[in-house]
Amino acid sequence: MFNVIVCEDNKEMLKRIVNIIDNYNNTISKVEYKFNIGLIRDCTDGIIEYVKKNLDKKNIYILDIELKNNQNGMNLAKEIRKYDKNGEIIFITNHSVMVMKIFKYKLKALDFIDKTDNIEYRLLENLDIIYKNSVNEEDESSITIKSGKREYILKLSEIIKFETTGIPRKIRVSTIDSIIEFNGSFKEIEKELDERFYKSHRACILNKDYIKMINKDLNNLYVLMKNGQKSLLSRSRIKGLMKDE
């Protein structure tokens, strides 16, 4: 999930920004890709302290350049960059002449939006860029396994599930086009997986993106995957899986 910090002293403009973000979120099905507004300020007070405490998040900064009490969004961005080198910065202002200073200060801003421009279109365009870049990065995430003398690099986005085989340290992985058995342990595997994966049973880790149906009959619990495979589901793990539906 993206963490959005908005600094804008015009109430009407702030309302428009929030509505644009809400509307974009309605087009996104996966919670982990939604844009959560973590902080709203009409001045720079408290923002740097918030940044320092949230460096582990994917931060998006939407900053007005000219703020009340002679505060400046560009100076705020310079301070932000001291702590957050990777957060995306989007400037919004009435003064397009300020754009050259952004390059001068090397702030690595994603965009500079003039308030007299079509702000809805421009901001949606930026949110879409951030979203698609994140999806592409995630899709390139992979795990390397060795089976016999062969080494496989598997994209996480193509893995359906991992399951034990009944043989100590022998794991079976099902992907969209293959089934491979290799030596390993769930403890080792889980370190390389992301939030798409869920341990539904002590003998199964599944990719939530491939779930077709969850059978909730306590006498016959299982998860049906999109490729037709059934995955184990224990009573103690069903609640956690249902939260992600």
C-alpha cells in the first residue's frame, strides 16, 4: 500500500486531491496497491517528524509550493530528500515559473502540476505511473530453487503454491506451467516471498492471487486454485485467509 502525504493550504484544492485519490483507489482491486492518505497538513509543521517515522513505507508526497506563513513546499521537499531518497514527489502550484527551481535543487520530482491545468487528469496520470511501476517491479520478483543439477528462477507472480511431499525437506512447487520438486524448507522459502503468499496449512503455502474458491465446510476445508488444484487449509488458518478476501 502506498502512503500519501499531502501538504496543501487551500481547502478546496485539498478536497479535490483527496477525491481524485479516492476515485483512483476505486479502480484498484488489490489492497496492497491502494493509495492510503497517511497525513494531511496545511503547513509544513510535523511533516519531517512523520517522514522519519515512516521510512519503511512507499511514500508519495503531494506538495503545494507556496504555503501560508511564508512556508515553502520546495524547501520542505529538500528536507524530505535528506531522509527519504526514494519517495515520489509531486508538486502542485499556481506558479509554473517555479519549475526551473525544482531542477536546480535536484529534487527528483515525479511531476510539476500547474493548478490552472487539468489537475484531475494530471494527478490520475501520476498515480497510474506509480501504480504500474510498482506492479512491474513486483512481477519481476523471483525465487531461485535447485532441483538436482538444474537451477530454476521462478517469478513469484507465476507461482501457484508450495507444498510438502511427505519426504523430509522435499518441497513441491506448482507454477502456471510446471511442477518441480526440490530440497528446502518452508522457513527458508517464506523469507523470499511477499504478501501475496499465505501459509494456509503447515504443509502448504499458496499464492492468494490464484485462489478461485474457499470451501468453508469445517469437515472438508480446502482452497480451490484457478488451475483446478486443491490446497490444504487448516481450521487455525482460515480466519487469516478470510481477512484477505
